Amino acid sequence: MFIEFQVGNFRSFRDIQKFTLQAAPKRANDGGLEEGNVFEVDGIRLLKTKAIYGSNASGKSNLSKAISAFALMVSYSVSREDLPKIIWNDRFQLLSEWDTEPVFFQYSFLFERRTFRYGFQILAGSVTYEWLYGKGEGENEALYFMRNPEQLKIEEKYFPGSGIYMDLAFSGNGELFRSDSLFLTGAALNGNKFAASLRNMITSLISVDGANDQPATISAMRDLDTGTEEEKNALKQLIKAADTGIEDLRILKMSESLFEKHFTKDVRRKVNDNGKEDMQALFSFHPKYDEDGNMVEQIQVPFGKWESEGTAKLLAVGALVLKSLRFGRTLLIDEFDARFHPNLTLKIVQLYNSQKTNPLNAQLVFITHDSGLLRRADLRRDQICLVNKDRYGISTLKTLIEYKGVRKDASYEKEYLNGSYDAVPYLNEMDWVVTKNTSENGL
């Protein structure tokens, strides 16, 4: 379960910023805090969903990129020696004399009835600090391991044979424990089951860019091709239930007749040049009716040629939503509202906030400009995060509940669009630009 993520000196986040899914304390008769959107595990109250709002270029997507960079390091820091350099090149660079500050990531999460706090720092392409702390309910936080330029301290209880890790880490000959890789990743690959389970938990975070969902589309196609019957049927039913007009989805091997029926000569020629013996394509099935309104058959058409971009995105994102809800995982969607009808974005948020459709307490974080959700989705004030960027290009995060004077019954949408919470663009100078240029050109 996602509790909190902190990031500093990464892209537009100069100072350490905190993004939390921990719910505000329960208060009696607080109409602005919908308790149905909260679940509790081992005494910790967590939010099922959280929305991120802000103007264009405010830094909203940089939070998603920070979480993705953090997860990538945990997954691949051993096999990809270039990752720390890539992340270091994404440090905040808009103020002089800031290159001596490290990139900072820290993630707090619940796993097997314990709360963990894991993080690391990157400076000039090397991992300079790395730490893991944990505690159970009612316990004091304990150090599991800590690494800095001078030492590596490991708790033998959680990392049996820790002397081996230390020898490998400081010998300079090991492939797993290097200055540009994470100790957690190396320990997991070296056979430590505890480290492997933590690594798997961290990398179970699902992230998708709603404006560029090709990787998610590939994942959805894989589910339809090689997934279980349950996975295939659930995705097909979701697409059908979303009122797309699609009755079925199938991946078919491309025959000569299918090529001639659905593709131009130029496309067929290119495919023939590359060989089409094993080529497959996704087809959608639509009902065909007679004059009396009776369905007489189903026609099959290439999904990519026939269906809208919104339907294509629903296929990609829908597969991840189902996976998230099925396994109780956290899903982060950037550009949530791109190519989606407002009723569809609302329904997805409701799927997560409902105990009936989300019994495993999966969590949804979404970055959006759909201000209608502030009015329609029954979001609590602590479920609304606002991103602002100042004149120096520095982004800050602030949850609506931190704003003073926001009433429980306030119209969040109206006040947000009016600029009461900042996090909106100020566009008055556009009038001056247009007026000036049109007058200078005699228009």
C-alpha cells in the first residue's frame, strides 16, 4: 500500500516535496471528508484515490516521472549502469550553485503488516546514500540497512550473511554492489528473499501516461492473447460495458482474405516485404441488424482502423485498472482525462472509491485537468493535490486540506477555476499579445 512519496532536486522540484495518500484524521460531522473514500490497515488510514491538479507546465507530470524514475532504479540499477546518470541529468537546473545537492527519493509503504521507509540519493551519477527503516504497529522505527560513502550498516536479522554483502560492496570487484547501483537491488539479485520481496512490492506500482499509452496497449494485447480466460473476459466485458458498441475482441492470425478485405495494396506490400506468416492483429466485433432491429450477425473489423482513439485508450488503461483492482495495486495515470469522456473518468474514480468494486483497497492517483471531478466525484479535501510553479521554475505540492479558510461545503471546482487555490494559469497577457500583433500587422 502506498503511504507517501518524497522527491527533491528532480526536474522542477528543487526542495523536497511530499505527496501523501495518508488520510487526514477522522473528525465528527465533517461533511468535507467522505469516510467512504478511506480504508484503514494496521492503524494507518489511507486514501483510495487522489487527484493532482495544476496549470500546464506546473510540474504535475514531473511527479509521475519522479515515481517512475524511483521504481526504475529499484528494478534495473544493477543491469543498467546508465540509470543514475540519466536521473542525475534530470536534476533541478534553474538556479546556479545547485549541482552540489543530491537527487532525493523516499517511498513509505505498507507491506506484510509493517510500515517501511526506503530511499536513496544520487549525486553526480552515483548513489551516495541509501536507507531502509521499518516498524510494526506499536513499535519504534528500526534501521534495516543504511549505506553512505563511508560505510554500509546492515541488520543481520533481515539480511542473513550480511558480511558477504559488505565484502562484495567494498571489494570493488562485485557486479551487483557498485557505487552506481542500489544495495536493495543487488541484495535481491543475490538471492536475499526479503530484499526481493521489497523490490517486488516497490516495482508493483503501475504507471501509465494517458497521452502516450502505447506500452499499456501492448500489455492489454498480451492479456488478450496469452492471459487467463478470466483476464480476457474481464477486459472484453469492460470495453462492452463502457458503451463502445463492441461485442467482442479477438486477436486473429492474418489470412490473405483478411488482408485484402481490410488493408490497402501499399500496406499489404509492406507487410509482404517483412513476411506475414505469423502476423496477428486485434479485431473488434460489432452487431449487425436487419430492418426490424434484430441482430443477424457480427461483423469483424481491425481494431486500429475502426475504433476511436478514446476506445483505444480505454483498452490500454482499462486493462491496468482491472489488474490494479484485481490485485490491490496502486495505479498512477498521467493525463487521465485525455481522450476520455468526463462520465468515464468519473466512473473509474468511483470504481476505486467503492468498497463493492474495490474490496482489496487498490489505490488510484490521477493527474488531470478535468475540474468537473472536483464537483462530481465526492472527493475529500485531502484527496485533492495542487501543484504550483513560481517565477524561478520551482514546483511545490500542497493538498487542499492545508489551505486555510476552505469551507467543508465549498464549491471546489468553482474556487479552483477562479484561482482561489492558485494552480491555474493566468492568461490576461494573451490579450495584449494578440492585440499588439494584430494592430502591428494592420488587422
